[in-house]
Amino acid sequence: MGLRGVSIIGIGSTPFGILEGRTLKEMATVACNEAIKDAGVERSQIQAFYIGNYIAGMILGQETIAALVVNSLGLNREIPSTKVEGACSSASIALRQGHLLVATGVYDIVLVAGVEKMTSASTEKVTQALASSIDMETEGLTGLTFPGYWALIAQRHMYEFGTTIEQLGMVSVKNHNNAVFNPRARFRDPTTLDEVMSSRLITDPLKLFDCCPVADGAAAAVLCAAEMAEDFTKKPVDIIGIAQTTGYSSLYEQAQLVTLPATVSAAKKAFEMAKLKPEDIDVVELHDCFTPAEIVDAEDLGFFEKGKGGWAVEEGITQVDGRLPINASGGLISKGHPVGATGLGQAYEIVKQLRGEHENQIKGAEIGLTHNAGGTGAVCCVNILKRR
Amino acid sequence: MGLRGVSIIGIGSTPFGILEGRTLKEMATVACNEAIKDAGVERSQIQAFYIGNYIAGMILGQETIAALVVNSLGLNREIPSTKVEGACSSASIALRQGHLLVATGVYDIVLVAGVEKMTSASTEKVTQALASSIDMETEGLTGLTFPGYWALIAQRHMYEFGTTIEQLGMVSVKNHNNAVFNPRARFRDPTTLDEVMSSRLITDPLKLFDCCPVADGAAAAVLCAAEMAEDFTKKPVDIIGIAQTTGYSSLYEQAQLVTLPATVSAAKKAFEMAKLKPEDIDVVELHDCFTPAEIVDAEDLGFFEKGKGGWAVEEGITQVDGRLPINASGGLISKGHPVGATGLGQAYEIVKQLRGEHENQIKGAEIGLTHNAGGTGAVCCVNILKRR
């Protein structure tokens, strides 16, 4: 199977946050238009469109948004347009579908996007919608939702490895302080460990500042065949590793609580495809929906030995000036988590880093990784991106 | 771009109807297991899974069902699993994604499915969920739902072309009488034009018998590279034409009411790919969500001149013993319309016809076509299948 190289030649994003008065369709349109302009492609050159979205049906009563956005953008209506869903991984799935079809030569230029509008719905409605990725015939019936899910994992990680509540808090402090520089972030105030530790308890051991906020937002990218990329941009970013895997739809099915098997297998596949190892990565955006997720994910991705993730945070390794900067954007914790858009939001941040254009720039970043998990680890996408 | 041939080597389906006590996950699992068994593949040989679903999030609170079904089936969790959505075209989109990835050589064997569980929810909830494919920022706000949408089209078709209410009714009679033979159909009682014409008015000119019923159901297919197909089955069915296009998300945007542009463009592409013309097709399953849809779609697919579809029905051309049998399964009108499953339900019926195994067999059928439309024609998929 001879796949050709695929590059990201254009990116677009709305801010992530409370975007009052901006509709789902409008946000997706804004992000896509920005990506199209950034790429310098003509609308008529776009041959397919994929959009990731998770809960717009449940909280806004709007489905079939791929066609909606094709119409709003004024693209050629003869192209296929598809919504893909894999919980909080939805936008990364859109990226992968686009990648596959360019890599195989089916298309030369594909537009991919992700969008979510969450802040206009009630907390109850959003909480119920987010829980829909859990198996509603089994574990979902227990009333488990995601703060509880990650609290269970955190408790076990603390029990098995001695990870501390302060280490969880340090993830939050780092990500909040990174977001100060990011104009796309929902929370841009710096914070301290004291503030994090004294924030309201949500579900033991997680406090308010250990949890990512809901957000409105959209992000998009234009993909093209690597061999054509420099016709459009001086700064193409190549997708050199990309993988999507399946995990468990319920926590009770997992043999261990301290690892997400879908992350482990997606990372393995993406590194194999890129012919790289974890130590080759310069900058990472990973799925820190809750502070323990950043620790567990960093271990599962192979950056740290299982159980050592908390100490890596404590030692400053994941700070912007550390050996492996993680979530320099502020991550989900501070940038915000518009669930169906997050994966391409991460890609947006990494592309900016690799172009040397990020507001919280990691000096000399050449290779970046995004990690985007959905549900109870039911879906995982890992992408490795490289500047030319 | 050299695409290789792709075959359907296994099919599975639940009955379509009121499947009390059978859950979404269970129905998808049953259909997939039947397709896997029919294909004679090992679970470990399946390299990717796509599932179409439209409204399970909105009416059951269950998303991320691709992973759910991979777990339920006991497939290898390292494979990618993706839910795709394009309103009532969702299952056909799953089929097309699978086709593309086998055709390009990314995978050799892919499982695709579609599922919907509708009859356990209230009519209000289902009606609202189905309307979610309309642009909720514009036309959706008017309260238009699909019976009204197709009534508008029917009125205009009658005005422009003299199509009669009786011709609409004859579609219903034909499809009801076809379903008598189909054990998968929801409605299996024969009917008469009198009964159809005297059924309750829903939205002028549509009566109850002009409307398809909601249903529970799932359908699935195993796809593999055409060159490998005979290793698994003596009766492979080749996908020789396949297309997915985008149309309008609102009726008010369309220049004409009597045609769905997405059907016209999808048919054109599918026939071009198959190097065939409409007169080469032996048997058709098309998207008769309402009786006028069967007439409009048959015209848009190129089987009859625009405006002549009603007369084709009246002349018996679309009967099982006519020149072009349409919806020998009973169609959506009588077989039922579990929205996210319908597209693969159609493929199931056509594969049975081409294998010579259908309960309402069209003699000598060699080439069949499925047509599956979503929303206000926002998405359309057309597939052309051929027996070896």
C-alpha cells in the first residue's frame, strides 16, 4: 500500500469560550473560511468535507451539519460532506478521514473541521449529552459521568503510584499559566497551586480547577497532497504519523484503571508510521479533560514510565521551558473543551508552533504530537506533525 | 487514481419494525454478526468499522456507538471505529467510507453497518429529532417537518406535471403489496387504492398510507477487495458505482421544488463510475420516505423523464413484473424506515436480489441500484451493485 504524504496547508479557529450570539453554523463557517484563506485554495478546489461534532443533536437539535456548512461556505454541492462522531475525538476523526483520502490519492484537497456550541445549553443538558458516549445499557445506568470517571482513575493512580493531589494541581497551574498567552483560550488568568487546591471539590480528589470548562468553538484545516503543498504555502506542516483506535465503552470492562488502552495502541501506531520515538517529539497537545488525564495520557503516549507522570509534572519537565512542553496552549483545562472541535483545535495549536507563529512559542519546535481521546477511552486519535 | 474493485461478501439484517426489548447495541450486533457469518470472515480479519446512525443521541441519549458495537462484537480494539451521520443517508455513507478504504488498498476487509431504534421514543421526540437535519437557524424555525416538506414537493409536482393523487396512492399500493413477501418488512398486509385513498389525511395531499413508518432495525455488510471475494463466497456482489453528494439544507434555497439536485449529481457520478446508463439497471431500491419521493427520485435518477414518474407508476413499469421493478422489498413505505439503517437495508435487499435469494425475486436481476437521501436532499448516496 503506497500512501503519499499529506500536509496541512491552512488552519482556522474561532476562540474557544462563551461565544454569545455565535451559532454552530457560523462558528464552523468562520473557522473554515479562515483555513481556506490561510491555505490560499479556491473553494472550487475543495473535493470533500468532513466535520466532527459530538452533541449538537442532543443540545441544539441540529444534525446533518456537514451539508449545512458546505452550503454556508458556498462550496461545490457535488462534493461529499460527512459528519463523523467519536465523542471528544470527533474532530480528529475528521482529520484522519481527510488524511486517508488525500494519502490514497482519491482527492488532492480536502477541508476538515470540528465544531461544538455548548454554553447556550443548561448544565444538566450538557452533562447528560456528554455522558452519551458511555454505554447507556450498562455503566451509563449507574449515573457515572466524566468527572466521576476521572476521579476513579485518579484515585487508583494515587493508590498504585503515590501520585499526589498537589501533582494534579500542578497540571492545572501550568495549563492556566500557559493560557495567559493564548488569545483563543477561555481562561486567561494566571493561577497558583493554592488557588487550585482551595477551589471547590467536585468529585474527590478533583476540584473545580482540575476540570476543563465547556466551551463554544470551531477549528478547521485544509489538507493537500504533500507534493503540492508548497504551491500553496511556504510553511506546510506534514502529517507524518496518524492513528485512530478503539477502546472500552465502559470503565468496568477495563482490566486496569490507570491506563487507556486506546491511547497506548494509537500512540504505537502513530510512532511506527512516523518512524519516531516519544523522545523525538518537541511539543505536545494532549487530552487533559481533567488533570489526572494529562498524567495518565502522557504515560500512555510513552513520554514517561507508567506511574511517573505526576513526578514529571512536579519536576517541570512539561513546562514550556522543560524538556517536553505539554499543552502550551493552555490545554483543555484552560483553553476550553468544545468537545467536537477540540481535536482540530489541538492541531491548530501544533501547526502554529511548528510554523514558529505561536503566542506561547516553544523555541525550535520541529515535531509535534496531538492526542485526542473520546468517551471512556472508547476512541483515541494520535497525530504526529512535522514542519518542512 | 487506480482504485481496485470492492465486493460485498456478507450481509446481515434484523427485521425492520417494532422490535420491543431489542436495544440499539443488540440490533447492531445481531446484524453485524449475521454479516460476518454470511461472509465467512474471522473477526480478527476485520480492519475497520463504520456505522451509520442518525438520531440515537437525541432520542436514546447514546452516542459513540461505533466503539460500543466493536466491543459488543468482540472485534480487535486496535481497529478504528467511526460513526458517520448524514441524516437518513447515514448507513450509505458508512458503506461508502468502507468502499473507499478497501478500493484504495488501505484495508482489505471492512465491516459497515447502520442502526436506529425509534419505536421506544414518543412521536414528538422522534419528529423533533428527524427535523434536526433541516437548518435550525432558518427553515427549521418555521416548524417544517418532513411530511410537510414532501407535501410541498408533491403539490408542486402535481401542479407542474399533472401528477395525480391516485398515482401517489399507487406507489403505496405497490410497495405494500411487495412487502407481503418480505419477512423483514414492518407492514406485510396487502392494500388497495381505495384503502390508501381513504386513509387519514396527514398533510395535503399526503395521507397516512403515503408516509413511511418509523421502525427499529439494523443492517450490515462485510466488504472486501474484489480480487479476494471468491475466497470467501461463491456469490460476491461487486460495487461498481458509488457516489455521495451534498444538496440543500433548506427547501427555500432550492431553485425548483420538483427535483433534488443531490440525487441528480449522485446518480450521474455513480453511472459514470459504473459506465452504465439507467436502462441497464434491473432492480432498484430507492428512498420512498413518502410516495411523492418515489416519483421524484425515479425521475432524478434518470429512469423517467422529469414529470413522467407518476405515469410510469400508473402504467405498472415499476411493479415487480414491470420493466423496472422499484422497491420490491416494500420500500421505506412498507418495509419501514429505521433512519440510520435504511441505506444498508436497501443494499441488503439488492444483494439478495442479485444472489437470486430474495423472497420477492426479480428474475434474472444482474445489476441493482440503491438510492438513499438524507434531510431536505442535503445528502444523497447512490450505489450500483452487480452480481459476478
